[in-house]
Amino acid sequence: MKKVKVFFNIEKEEKWLNEQLQKGYRCTNISSLGVYTFEKTDKKYVLRLDFQDNLPKNKLEEYKAMYEDFGWTYLKGSGLNGIRYWQKEDNEQNEIFSDRQSKGNYYRRLMAYSFMLGALCLAYSFMLYSDSSLYHEGLWSMDGSLFWKAFIFETPFVLLKLLPAFMAVLFASSYYKAHQKYSMLKEQ
Amino acid sequence: MRHKLLPLSETMHYILLALREPHHGYAAMQKIEEISKGTVILAAGTLYGAIENLNKHGWIESVGNSGRRKIYKITTDGEAVLKMEQERLLHIISLYEGSE
């Protein structure tokens, strides 16, 4: 079974994946384009998403060896978006974090990553939008059907130009969500 | 100001105690389960992060490999930290006993 889905929130993705596993599936492949492949199984599985964006090759090997010793299987991971997918058979040890400090550090890594990319998108947006206006200057002096034709023609390009700004908002919201979870952990 | 890992968390404390003998990560977890009488069972991500952190601060060091796994052992700095923690905890215990 294949399902296509796009997530902008790591915890929502983890929740959705585990909902699929509870229906009697295990995940066999996750592609970068958002195609999740599942396979029917009689056993029960759980999936956990860790976040590690900065793992050089030797560290990654040590990281994987450690999780695999605990019975986890590495499904997929990339340093680009930092998400590491771990799956294992359901038993009494289903978590990847066993104390508050390490769970807090997980949210801190998420915050640092969102902040960095958010700031990058914001800086890029400022550069892009201060140089030129969104629509072609001459557009506003056109009249009637010519105006609408040009307007409709240009709009997709304008939306494309707005992409870095949308991304900045997206990263800001994921920073905010991770920060909320982090403060909740600290207060409890 | 005091070191940011002090006083030691239960996780860090048990890892340092277990690594007075050289162990790789999973063996340290099993040792900790045993010496804590089954009350502390570390998860993979927690153990990985804690070992990274203790290694970064020079309280443990890698002393070899067992396949892909690294074997760690406490350093003299780490032992000094345990000594300090022992004195701190002994003092607290003496306060318990004084009030009885």
C-alpha cells in the first residue's frame, strides 16, 4: 500500500505514521517526495521520529549502531531535513527518550534548525522584495482585458516569488510549536 | 557558577557509575538496569545524547571498538565529578539521619 502525504510538522507526521501501523501495517519505505510504502503484517510495530541534522559519517554510524542495539530499524534519514525514522516491533520499550532532559534537547534541536532556516528565508525574502516589486511596473497602467490577461499571466510568477516568505512563516510556526513543547517540559 | 551538568541527573549519574568499567552503549544500559534494580531503563536516544554530552565534557572517553559500537570508560575528570557528587549526597543523607 502506498500513501502520498506532505507534512510540515514532525510530530504530526509521527502521529499519522503510527496510526497507519496500528491498522496492522509496517512501513517499508519513505521517499523524499512524500510517498510512504506500507506492508500488511501480523506483528505490531511502532515508529519514532528523531531529529539530528548534524551527523558526520562516523557519528552517524555510531548513532545507528546504538539504536539498532535497542531493536530499532533505520527506515530513512537525511541531514538535509534532519528527520530520522526509526521503526521497531511493539513491546514494553517503545520510546527513544527515557528522561525529560533528553526530550527537551530534542525540542531544542528542532528549535535551532527552524530558527536558522527561518532566518535564512527571511533574509532572502528581504533581498528579493527590496530589489523589485512583485508585479511588472507597467501592469497597473494597462487597461481592460489586456490588464487581466497580463495580471493572470504574471500571478503564478508572483506566487513563486513569494515562496521564501511563505517558507519563513512555516519555519517560524514550527519554531513556535517546538518552543511551546519545550517550555511545557520545563514547567511540569 | 556550577558546571551545567551538575548536580548530575539520574541518567548521567548512572552512566558514569556504570562506565567505571569499560562498556559499549547497550551494555552500559543493561548494567544500569541491573544496578538500579530495574528502576532506570534508558532509551536509545537518551543514552546516545548522554554519551555524546559526557564525552564532549571529557568525563568519559572512547577506549576502543566492538564492531560498529564504541566502547567508553570514565576519565579522571569523570571520577572527580563522581567523588564530588558522593560528598554532596553523603552530606544530604547525614541531614536525613540527624532529623530522626
